[in-house]
Amino acid sequence: MTYIEVFNALNGIAIGENETIPVAYYQFPADDPNNPAPPPPFICYYYEGSNDFLADGTNYQTIRPLTVELYTDNKDFDIEQAVETALNAAGLVFTRTETYIDTEQLYLVTYYADVVVTPTEE
């Protein structure tokens, strides 16, 4: 799977007939008045470190631990199911945790998956 395929899997998650969940890598810009962070729900995702398969003295297969964070202002099982459906459709095996962020009054559902990265074909 390429990095672009992961982005595309997350970028098209519908939450209404003509609306998708906004997605950003790591965070939405905090200091750009022309591009403010959207209201919830939204997704931030990032790759945290590496878990590469090593063989014959080289990094034989690139494996990146993927973290997908879904933020909502209300508990929303339908949106969570939409995210999980997208992750499954992309072939990502995941685990999840859930917490409530008191200071932000947001629900956070975090999904964890390992992505076997393939080179982007040109």
C-alpha cells in the first residue's frame, strides 16, 4: 500500500450525502486564518516510527505504524463505523482505543494499524 492510498482511503469517508470527514496529516494548521481547523468531526493521521522487516543486513520491507485519530463532539457510532469500514476496505487490520478529552470536550477514537509500504509507481 502506498502513502497516497492510505490518504485516499481516509479522505473519502462520507458523513452525509455530500459531505466527507476532513482529513489532515498530523494536525490542521493552527496559524492560517485562511485555512482554519474544521469543527468536529475530523481525522488526523500520522505514521509513528517504523517497524521494518530486516533481512540480509537491510531494511527488506518498509512497515510504518499508522495512527488514525477520529475527533467528534458527540459519541457517534455511525461515523466510527464509516471509518472502520474505510479501514477494512483498504485492507488495514486495526485495533482501537477510545477516550474523552475533558479540556477540549471531544471524543477521541484512535485506530492503530501497520502499513506495509510499497513504492509509489511513477
